Amino acid sequence: MNNRPVKLYKLSTCSHCKSLKDFLERNNILFDYVDIDLLEKKERKATMKELRQINPKGSLPTIQIGDQVVVGFKEEEIKEALEV
């Protein structure tokens, strides 16, 4: 089982983002997430800068599992990275 930190960057209105969050919850994965569209301007800008360091395109959803980054809800790739 994964013991690396997991962080999900998402939008509150994105169906793929919601599906990925639901997947993590169903599999009892401990993770942090941020709904970028719900942040205040200054915090949103800082979070997008943080996101672009791991995903230069800034596309969502983006999940960081330790030092591994998966862009999009690629379930098999995410399962492998999480060891579920």
C-alpha cells in the first residue's frame, strides 16, 4: 500500500476531477486536494504556480503521488502508482 503523500489538484466543476476524488475515497487513500476554482485570486495564483512546477500545462485533474505525477484520470496508472 502507498505511504507516499498524495495531492490532487482539481476543479469543483470537473467530472473527471470528481471521478478521481471518488476513486481515491473508495480505495481508502489518504490524500489532500485543492479545488483551484474555489480559491481566492492570490491563493489561486500561488497554487497554479505550484501545479505548473509538476505539470507545465496546468491541466486538471493532476495527481501527485510522492514524486510521481499523473495528469488526467488514468485509473490503471494511478492504481499502479498507489499500489492498489
